[in-house]
Amino acid sequence: MSEEATLNPSVVVLKTGEKLITILQEVYEGEGEERKGICLLMNYPYELSLFSSPNEENPEADLQVKFSKWCPYAVESGYRIPYDGILTIGTPDPGLSKAYMAKVEYAKSREADVPEAQPASGSDDSPNWQQQQAAVAQAIAEAGQPPAVTPEVV
């Protein structure tokens, strides 16, 4: 069993105003007494929102919580966030925590079913490969010498 599975979810309010439920872990640099926290890791973050669902039989249940993947454009399930990006951290309601953990387990099972993306092989088995290579060659020819690229560590 992984360490992540034993952690409890937290409700996180970002300085942007977004309210998330996630499994938080602290990321450290160094060892022993030199160990220093550098940021937080949010595992399986979901944005929380409330919507009204009128319920005449049980008026206390007229608000429902909606879970939305926090960064739906990315395939990652973990995101590093600086300490100063967080406004506050709290403990979720037990029912909310249980629903979230069920959602995380479902997401994990779907990840296991999806084969890992393979990097492009550089061959022409892709129908767009020849078009892409021609477009790259044309762009290089039109631009002349490509500008120097300076990598940055993010």
C-alpha cells in the first residue's frame, strides 16, 4: 500500500479563491536537520462547488457538492504548489471525504486501464508524420538559423 493511500484529504482554499479537496503532501529538500520544506504536493485535486438542488422531503439536503477535476487539461494527478499560493487548509466533512476518496479510487482505476503514452518513434507510422516533418522543414528554411534555446529548470 502506498503512503498516499493512507493520507487523509484536505480542503484547500487557494489565494485565487478556488476551493479544492486533495491529498496534501509536503515536498522537502535536504536530509536530517538540513531538511527544509519547499512546497506542497496536491494529489488528485478536485475543485469544489455548491449547487442548489431543491429537496422538499429533506430541506437540509438542498445544497449539493460538485467535484470537478482541478486542471482538466493535464494528465498528471499531482501538482506542486508554493506555500504562498494557499490561503488556508481545513479538514473536510466525513461524508465529503468519503465521496472524494471514492472519486480518487475511481480515477486510479481508470489510470491503471489506460496504457502509458509512448513517445513518438520518429517513424512514419503516424498519418500526420510526413506533414509535420514537411511543416518543420519549411519553417526552418523560412526562418534561416533557428534562435538559440536556453533551457530553464522549472
